[in-house]
Amino acid sequence: MGKDIKAYNNILELIGNTPLIRLNRITNDCKGEFYAKVEAFNPGHSTKDRIALYIIEEAERRGILKPGDTIVETTSGNTGFSLAMVSIIKGYDCILAVSSKSSPDKIDMLKCMGAKVYVCPAHVSADDERSYYSVAKRLHEETKGSVYINQYFNELNIEAHYKTTGPEIWEQTNGHVTHVVACTGTGGTLSGTAKFLKEQNPNIRILGVDAYGSVLKKYHETREFDPDEIYPYRIEGLGKNLIPSATDFDLIDKFVKVTDEDSAHMTRTLAKTEGIFAGYTSGAVIQAIKQYDEEGEFDENSVVIAILPDHGSRYMSKVFSDEWMSSQGFFDSVNAEEQKVEFIK
């Protein structure tokens, strides 16, 4: 005792204050300056660390969550990992209902973090008893002393980013930010960030990214839920087949939709041009920036922040697997990868 040791008390103290990194090559053909907010620098390798810690500590503060309780959640992988990590440090059990669309890497990581995992079919309606929404609710009802995080309909999801991500971007850009581009799943990241930044400067443009097969873009434009928009797609953690209350559509200026294939290739290009090994949705964000630029969204004075939500290690069996890319029909004679591995016999 008494030694001058410079150390963190636990891994949770590393959450937040992620770096802003200039994009130097991948956006060369776009107008403006582009910077990546690289959320993989969180200890749980994703932006979901922020909401996991904030919601759990707020539940503790309100007396909702007590020692020995169990945390239950619906997740495509990242929130589950973050909740499992926080649960380890704080001494809670963790039960997760996961979409079968989640990569095997994500599911294995959840198990390694001590969570009990239920894998649910991805391509069923939200109110189907087999959906990961319904399964999580049932597990919560069946588990005594459990708390359901319910990230899609929890206002604390927005509040976590209002108090952390938004202020960080404002400070890191010295208030010069003109645009923020981010994917929307629950919508908490974009909504909370937007709320803070628009209070500082209402002219900041908040640009959402949606998937083909998701209802969010059309709902933003019409305020009508159209089930005909829904069909299976591959990107995890992007888009929805329901309307989350954690998305404040009034704060979002515009949406574009990106394809599975374009996003997959852009994820790999991001690694090869910028050395940023990020996840599938990060590629979707960069692809969206290209599309927004084509639509004339940016000019030479634009300072654009791309929120890159997670790390590429969670997609080794998907977008970073040549076999998976080929099986999805994403490789052809034009964009097939060169063989980079030689085996010496």
C-alpha cells in the first residue's frame, strides 16, 4: 500500500473517450474532411460499452438492480458482450437472447464472458414467440430477481450517448463538426449524439444509415410502419423490423440505405486503406458517406464524423472470411481478393 501505481481500478474505467482518427485515403474522392470516431477502442471493443455501463449504474442508483440479480437482454452481440463484461465486474448473472444472424465469433465471445446464451431465429417477426425480443421478455418473466435492459425501448440508451459520445465529438472537433454519420439499430447512438450536438449548433446535420430490408428509412420519411419493407439481410446491428423508441427520428435529418455487398467490401477496404480493422456496420457507415457525397450532402468546408461502432475481430467468420464472401456471391472476377497466403512445404 502507498505505492504510486498508475493503474485503473477495473476495466470499466476505460469506457468512453474513444479517439477521433482522420481518414486519409478511403474518402479521398469525397468533398470535406472526414474523421472516424473509433468505438473499438472501448474495452469491450464497441460503442455498446457506453450504454451497458450507464444503464446498469442508473438501475443501481434507482434501486432497481440489487446484488445477486440477473441482467437479461436482447442483443445482436455487441450489447450482450458489454453487459456480460459489466456483469462480471459488478457481480451479476447475465442471460442473453441473441439473433441467429449474429456471427459465430460474437456468440462464442458471449459464452466466453460467462453469459447464458439463447440463439433465436433471425427472420421471424418481432412479436413471434421465437424472436429474440419475445424470448428475452419470457426469460425475464421466468427469472426471479432479473432486470430486462430492453435497449430498443429504453430512454437511457439515448441518455448514455447524450452524456458521453456527443460531448466527446464536440470537444474533439472544437465545435467544428458539421455532419455526423452513423448506423441505426436501436438508434441510441445517433439520437443521443444528435441531441447534444444540435443543442450546441442546430445546423449540424445528422445522417442515418439503414439497411435494405429494414423499415427505418421509410418510417423517418413517412412516419408509417411498412411491413412490406421487411425482408432478410446480412448486416448485423443495422436496421430493424420494428420501430425502437430509442430512436428520436425528429433529430435525424436524413437516411440512406446501403447494401450488404457494398458494406462488406467497404469494411475490407477500410482495413486495407486506413489500417482500421472495424466491423461490418463500420463499412456500412463509410459506404453511406460515399452515397451522401454523391447526393451533394458535403462541400469543401464539411467536417464529417463517422461513428465506427465495433471491431473487425467479431466478423472473422463473415466479412473477413473469403469463404463466406464467396458463399454470399460477394466475390466475382472484378472484386475477387488476391491470394495473399502461400504455404511452404
